[in-house]
Amino acid sequence: MLIDLSDRVAIVTGAARNIGAAVARQLAGCGAKVVIADIDSVNGKSVAESIINQGGNAYFYKVDLNEEEQIRDMVATTLKVYNGLDILINNAHYEVIGSVLDITADDWDRSFAVLLRAMFLTSKYAIPHMIESGGGSIVNFSSLYGKNPISNYVTYTTAKAAVIQLSRQMAIDYGRYNIRVNTLIPGGISANPIDNDEAAKIFPLRRRGQSKEIAYVVCFLVSDYATLINGAEIVVDGGEGLPHMAEVHKRIKELIKDGELDIERL
Ligand SMILES: NC(=O)c1ccc[n+]([C@@H]2O[C@H](COP(=O)([O-])OP(=O)(O)OC[C@H]3O[C@@H](n4cnc5c(N)ncnc54)[C@H](O)[C@@H]3O)[C@@H](O)[C@H]2O)c1
């Protein structure tokens, strides 16, 4: 199956590093013209340059996703530079760690601004052009923690749960315009492919995923091979989110018994 996105224009938010950078590279590898949208100019420019050096088409756009005007201008510039907008990947990440008692209202607002409000705003400015051009595809990044919370991570887990509903809502609202909106749910991704930490020994595949394994799925989701996938939650986690607590306990005991687990590094 060869995915051809050569007539498509994509914006990837948070594309200066890790998953976003891998998604941008993969989309460009499939022929798309890609806007690397990030607040980090140094790494963002370097991702765009490396795509161009490999024969792809990319453009870095510095944007602070907290700012509505900057998001509006990012979409306007994309239309000016590439004359279209077909794909929107809402991937950017900003987190504040803590429980309800730990964080301030400002922490809550700053976290939600990037994790959720920015998705609403990028969509608000991108969708009219997608409607005009006959369709589009939006992928919003959630997390396993948006389904099953972990302790002291209230803004992240709550925002990521809301992302799922935002995608479902937009899938219903804009499906009639041939705009598909899906949620991508990654498991724990390693920035370094050989960085197989202790926790990953418990995972069904006995390893974390790599950014490119997320990027492959994103390319499929925005392609013409996925035209019936709309409002879906696509879990790409190697089965990490699957085991019952009892299985996790069992596996930890097994690893300890075999002397294969360094508790200090868990
Ligand atoms: N890495 C994982 O293990 C994992 C697991 C589950 C879900 N996810 C989700 O996948 C997505 C990518 O994760 P990642 O680990 O690659 O993220 P990351 O933190 O490595 O990168 C996030 C990017 O967002 C950019 N960004 C942050 N604030 C911004 C702002 N105000 N304006 C513009 N850009 C801004 C950063 O500069 C950075 O380049 C996120 O939505 C994350 O929640 C990641």
C-alpha cells in the first residue's frame, strides 16, 4: 500500500520534536507539503530543513498556540504559501503536573490552552477552507491517560479526555462536508529507539513505541485508504493500555522473581 499525499497541504502543531516531528517527516515522505508549527524556532527550523534536504516540502511557522491571533495568522499564511489546507494534525503538548490541590487556576488555563483550546481554534480557522475545497482530515492527539487517569496529572488527563469528545463532536458536525476528525491515542513513546526502560518490561510488546510508529498510522488516517474512518479513537499503544491490574501485578512479580526488574528504575 503506497500512501500518496502529493496533492495535500498539512499543518502539524508541535512538530519541532518527537512525535510531531516524526509525523511531519512521514507526511512529507508521502508527498504532502507540511507546515511545521511550533513555538520552538530552533528545532522547528531544523526539522523543516531536514525535510527539505531529503527532497520534501516543508515550511516552519513560529506560533504560540496560546494566542488566537497567531493561530488565525498561521492558517492564513499556510493558505498563502501552499495555496490550500487539507490536513490538520493537532499534536502540541504542554503539561503541568499535579492534583487539584497542587495546581493553580493559571496552571489549569495554560495547560488547557495548548492541549484543548488550541485544537478548537486551529479547527475553527482551518475548517472553513476545508469546506470550501471539498473536504479534509483532522487528527487530534489524546493519550491513554485520557481514558484511564494516573495520579497527580489532573490537567493532562482531563484535557485528553475532552479531546476525544471534541473529535467526536466535530466528526458529527463536519462529516457532511467530507471532513473526517479522528483521535489518535498513543501509548508511551520513547524518544530514543533503544531506550527500553524498566516500565516497558511490563508492556505486552516488552518495549515502548517509537514516534515513527505513530507517524505511520497518522499518514494512513489522513489518506484515501481511511475515508470511512470518522470520529474514531485509534489506539496505537502496542497493547499497553490493555492489561487488567491483575496482569500488571503478575508480570511485576514474575520479573522480580527472575531478577529482571530494577525497582529503582521502575
Ligand atoms: N510521548 C508520549 O509518550 C505520549 C504518550 C501519549 C500521548 N502523547 C501525546 O502525543 C503528542 C506529542 O507528544 P510528544 O511527547 O512528542 O510531545 P513533546 O512535549 O515532545 O513536544 C511537544 C511540542 O509542542 C510544542 N509546544 C508546546 N507548547 C506550545 C505552544 N504554546 N505553541 C506551539 N507549540 C508548543 C513544543 O515546543 C514541542 O515541540 C502530545 O499531544 C502528547 O500528549 C505522547
